[in-house]
Amino acid sequence: MPAKRCRLEHLNPMTHRTIPIVPFNNRPAEDKIQVRSITGVFTRWRWAMVWITQLVYYGLPWLSWNDRQAVLFDLEASRFFLFGAVLYPQDLIYLAGLLVISALLLFFATTVAGRVWCGFACPQTVYTELFQWIEHRTEGDRQARLRLDRSPWNAHKITRRGGKHLVWALLALWTGFTLVGYFTPIRELALAVPYELGPWEGFWIGFYGLATYGNAGYLRESVCLHMCPYGRFQGSLMDQRTLNVAYDHRRGEPRRAGADSDTRAKSAGHCIDCTLCVQVCPTGIDIRQGLQAACIGCGLCIDACNQVMDKIEAPRGLIRMASLRELGGRTSAPGVTLQRFLRPRVVVYGTLLLIAMAAMTNAFLTRSEVRLNVVRDRSVMARTVDQGAVENVYTLQLMNASDRVQSLSIAVQPAAELRLLNHSTVVLQPAQAHTFTVTARMSYQVAASKAGEIIDIHFEVSDPAHPSLEPVREPSTFIVPR
């Protein structure tokens, strides 16, 4: 007896009707999603984020700051320039803090308004939007692209497709070039293209360009559907009051084909089953089937549905940003209100985010512009010199973490017992590190009274030109032989 095929369903909390649970989309695997162009509030917000993110990404490497690139990660010299600040590998704690803040901000935004990051600022979303815009300009609107997909290969199709891929390739290579420009001075890199380009620079331009070309041009929604883990665990960050792109089943069902007033009068629902919400969706899902992991929260279906509601003279908001409580009729406060923020998980994420941001900002603003490392000479722990004086030798590494020349004074404490024999003053150029050896001497009288002791000392570096700055101190020890 053949096995009976099971139909998976779930109960919709708003209508108490069972709705089939579909995979990420219900289109055949071989069909390519051709997104329909739409205009509206969410579309404009998406393009605003495209402009903002790409102006920052493509423009930042070209900014200059004190005759150098404003943002440059010089891996070869182990120095990272961030406008007026110079960071060294030991400053990676700031990167860890930035990652913590980014994670908390993502959790906070998701708890309040769902996948707004995915829909508006994720690099995959941004570059897919750019590539689809190029596709629309070179191959035509959705219907023209669908016809082109089905048509045989001929001169017209080759010209259209070839032009699209050429522009895609140029944008992808420019994206890879810009990425490498954050690690190699971008003006020097531009002069080196193509004949004097180094092997590593050439590799990473090609690699990142190919990744951009493949992800935004070919994989597109597959990255969101099958590769991105965020859609899988987003449910753990949401609750009944989280805003999501949602279809109002109570108002929309039962659906009725037809937009005229007579047809709508016979139906309790406003949805006319035009499928525009599916045609504009970047991941090809039907939002009317409920909240799905593949929904990236871009709101394009809201723009499309609102236009249809305007045409059939029905109220907007059949598809809108709404919470499960709102759709279930348990609240009358639509949109973003103070009530949405006064929830335990929002308060916890918001508090942790503010604490992390305050701590990170304070640590960065109060960091020292001079770094000092002290290492004892391990080959000779201590030595006795003329007239019984005792000397210890140290290797000092000074780093100037600023974009100005610094003339630094070096001293050893306690000054009553020790004195330095050399390098009392060091001049450091901007972002320069200097390693040198110093000798600390203790007189015979003091050494005789402290024979056999290990004394705690510290080196002190100060800037005489800026006496208000706190001196940098680094502890060490002074060994007195028996």
C-alpha cells in the first residue's frame, strides 16, 4: 500500500485557520526570481541605505587626513590609521568591543522591528539591489526579463546579457579594488593598476570581486535562504510585540479575484489575489502564508499592496509592519510606540548596548597616545660597575599613537634611588615606533643597604610640551646583587 503523503500545516493565530507550511518559496527550483520594480516608502528607505552605505564604503579610502589616507589598515607595518588615531595590534580590544556593540545593536533592532538589518543594510541586500538595478536598466522590466529568459540565444539576447554582465563585472572589480584600498594606500594602488599591481593585491581584488559578482549576481536570495544563519535564529529574538512585515488575515481573507466594488462587496476580504506582493519580493515568498524565515523584512510587499489598495479604494495596511498582538486584535496601538520598548528583552538589550557603547567610547577617548613596553635584559640580570654602583639594563619600546610629532622625556622612579644614564629624551614621528636600550644605575650607598633585594620600579614617559597629559608609566624591577 503506498505511503500516504503528509500535508504540513500550522494554525494561524489571527484567523484560527490552518495554513500550509511551505518551504522558503513555492516556485520551481529551476525558475529564476525576477523581481518587479516598485515605488513607495520602503523602497525609498532601501535606496537611501544603499546610497549611505556605498558612499561610505567607496568614498572613505579617498579621504585624506594630515597628508595621509584617513582610514588605512597597514598590515605590513602593523599600524591602523583611523583619522587622527593610530592603533596597534594590542588595540584589537577596540575591535572586540565594536563587534560586541554590533551584536547588541542587531539584537535590539531585531527585537523591536524584526529583520530591518537584512532588509535595508546587509551587504548582500545592498549589492543585490545594485545588481538588480543594473539588470533592470540593461534587460528591461520584469516581463521583458521573463521573456528574455525563455527566448532562444540570439544577437539581441547576447547583447542584453553581455552588457549586463560587463557592467556587473566592472562594479564587482571596483568593489574589490576599494576593499584592497583599505589595506594598501588607494592612490598608490590606482597608479599600480594594472601592470605594477602586486600579486596579493591582484589576488584579493579578483577574489572579492568574484565573490561580489557571484553573490549579488547569481546567488542572490539563495544566500538569504540557505547560507545566512540569521534567519534561523531570529525567532529567538522576537516576541508577540515585535514588528514584522505581516499580512492581516482577518482583513484580507477570504480572497476574491476582482477589484471592482461589487465584487468586493460580496467578499469579507480586501485581498484580490493580484500576487504583486510575491512579484516584488526579493526572496520570492508569499507573505500571505505567514511569517517565514526567508522574509528579510524589506517591506517591498507593503509598497506594492498599498498601491493596490489605493487603486481599489480600500484602506492601506493590508500588509504592514505589525506585531502578532496587533494582528490578533489584542492591542490597538499600531506602529512604533513607547510600549514596544518597555519590554524585558528590549530593556535588557538596550541597557547592555548603552553600557557597551559608553565603555567603548570612554576607553577610546581616554586611551594614551604614547605606548610604552619595558623588557629587562635577561642575559645580564645585574652588574656591578665602578665604585660599587649597580646597573640594570632594559629594552624600551615607545610607540606614538597619534598623528603629531612628540618629544618625550623618559625617567625612572624612584628618582631618589635610581637614575638613567642615556636616552632621557626621545623624538617620535607620527605613528612611529622606536626600540632602544637604557641603563638604570643605583649608587653604591643605596645598593649596599639593599643588597640581595628585588626592588619594584617604574619607567615614566611624559610630554613636556603638554604637561596636562597624564604621564605613561610601566612597571619593572631592579635587581641588587648580594
